[in-house]
Amino acid sequence: AGMILVDAHADDERGELVPIGSSLWRSENRIVAAQVKRSVVDRWLAPYGVSVAALRERIDRFEKPGSMPLPGASISLTVTLEAVRRRTANVIAVAPGYDAKHSGEAIVIGAHYDHIGRGQFGARDSSSTGQIHYGADDNASGVAVLLELARRLGAVKLPRAVVLAAFSAEELGLFGSRHYVNRPAFPLDKTRAMINLDMVGRLRGNRVTVFGTGSARTFPAIVLDAARPLGLEVRQSDGIGRSDHMSFYARRIPVLHFFTGLHEDYHRPTDTWEKLNLDGMAKITDLVFAVAERIAATRDPLEFVSVPGAASGIDVGGFNVYLGTIPDYESSLPGVRLAGVAGGSPAALAGLREGDVIVGFAGSEVRTIDDLTVQLQGRMPGEEVEIAVLRQSQPVSVKAVLSTRP
């Protein structure tokens, strides 16, 4: 059994089937996947008097599948894959709580310590493959804050225990945090909340985004109360995102993800230490500690809330479709300013670029990231939408064909 993805941008110029091996083993899926150019599929279909474009037009017009028998047609594919496995490790420490009544309960504070090495995967620029990707913000900044929190917790105990977790293999697919939730230091039903620190090194204008505040009813008040004396401007988002906290959210544990924003150095060799805002990281440390104090002191367990469209976050997307925009969460402009677009994504193919401000989507006004997320929800892969943007204050309109999430 297998799947063939028809892709107009497959790299194999000969038109042969190209196995997609990395996703096979990252997802631990045993279904072979391959991609092939549309021009090649058109040659396959030519004897039957049909084309990919004609099938698509028929599907769009009648809103029904375009499946049909192809008598005598056959395709053979041979794939030889080797799962390359390496042993790595999470680093875990526990700061015990002082309240005997809650001695078996804990809060987890985590940050991933891996990055993308020399850019063989995950790099935003293919030309940077082979160069060291330092990952100062992503995510040495989170690890530095985690270590400072550990130092403070060594001197001051909270009512509930705090598990400090440096996760490995986040970039490969949340493997470290997934391993933890399968083998937790405290039982998951005694884990009251998870706080994640991923890219907290570029505080600008004292503005910080906290994802996941919708995953517990009391989170918004707790975060605002903790931020008020620190002079920080907090943007709270119900969106969950796809960093290590997602492993805990999937187990119905309330989560918070602290994030100071994307930038042009994300997953590039230029994400280096001298660009970090060290004073800003100290403020983030104060904020996270204050939030952890408040969560640890709550009398009753936090009530988990399932957030609709929870997979939205850093890369805005709907339930079924992928656009590939990377929002600038620090922008105060009306609309959604883009910190970048994913290479080869529908956004990139449509001509969207860093600095564009999305102000309209499929005829509807877009003033916030939530507006864009709502517009994407419920749409289908293959649907063409018109996107209105401001580019250097000038209105521009582009058309994007939505795809499935990679």
C-alpha cells in the first residue's frame, strides 16, 4: 500500500517517482510516500484522454471526486529506506515542593536544547546547508532562561514541585517531549501545567507573546497579573503551536508557550548570540517565575480546555490546509505582518514575502492573526483564494492555492 502525491514542483527532472523518506521515519509511519511531477502524470493519463488540469476543473465545478478506472494502467515503485537512529537524552531536574498536601503534584518547565546542526534539514535557505546553524535564539535562549529558573528554585521552594526539563530532538519532531510524557517524572494526572520556553531571546518593545492561555480558564488572569509589575506587554493567544508543549497538550495538560517573536535569522546561520536581548531574557525569566509561582499556589487543579484550531501558532494554518505564512507577532499594525514565508509553500508560490501585511483574505477583512486563522479554517486543499496585502504601504493582491500541511 502507498500514496503518490502529485506535485508540480518535484525536483526530479526525469519525472521519476521521488520517494519522500524523511517524513516516513519522523512520523514512524510505515506507509511509503512518493511525489511525481504533474507533467509526468499528464503523460500517464494522455492515452485515456484526460489531464490533471481537466480533472481539477471538473472537481472544482461539480464538487465531487474525479476518480475513474484506468484499464490496463500500472505503476511500479521500489523504495529502499534505512531508519537512521541515534541515542540522545533529555536532561531533567526536580525542585521539590514544600506543601505536603501537594507533594505528589508538579509543574513542568521545559526548553529544547537541540537545533538543526549544519542545516541538512529545517534550514530556511537551502544555500546554507553545510554551515553551522548556531540557534542562539532557537533555542539557547530558552535553555538559558531554564537554567536561571533552576538557580532561583534552588534557593526558593514553591508549594508544588517543579520539573525542569531540557528536551532533545524537538526539531526532528518533538521526540524528547513525547518521550517525557510517556515516562514522566511525576504522573501526568498529577502534572498541573507545562510551561515551554522556545525562542525567548529577542524581546522587542517589551512585547511578549504567550500561546496556550485558552488551555485553562484561569491562565489569562494569571499571566496578566504576573506581567503587570514587570512592565511587559503580553499578547495572549489561544493558539497552541507545534513546539514541545504540544506533547503535553495532547495529554490534556494545560500549557503556556512563551515566545518573543520570529525574525529573519530564524533557522539561518545568522541566529547568533550577539543578537540576543539579555536584559529582555531576564524579564522573561521574571515573568515565567511569577507565573509558575501563581500556578503552584492555586488551591484547585487547573481545568483543561480543549482549544479549537489548537495547531495554529507560529505557522498560521487551518484544520485541513496549509498557507505557509510566518507572522510577525510583535507587529502592532492592523493586519498580519509577515516575518517570512516557508520556502515552496502556497504563500511563497503566490509571491507573498517578508514585510507584507495581510489585510484581506478571500474578500474578508483581516485585522488580527485570529482573523486569518478563522478564514483558513474549513477551507480545502486545492482551493484558490485571493489575498490582499500592503507592501511598503501599497496595496497588492495575490492568489494562493492552499495545500495540505506538510
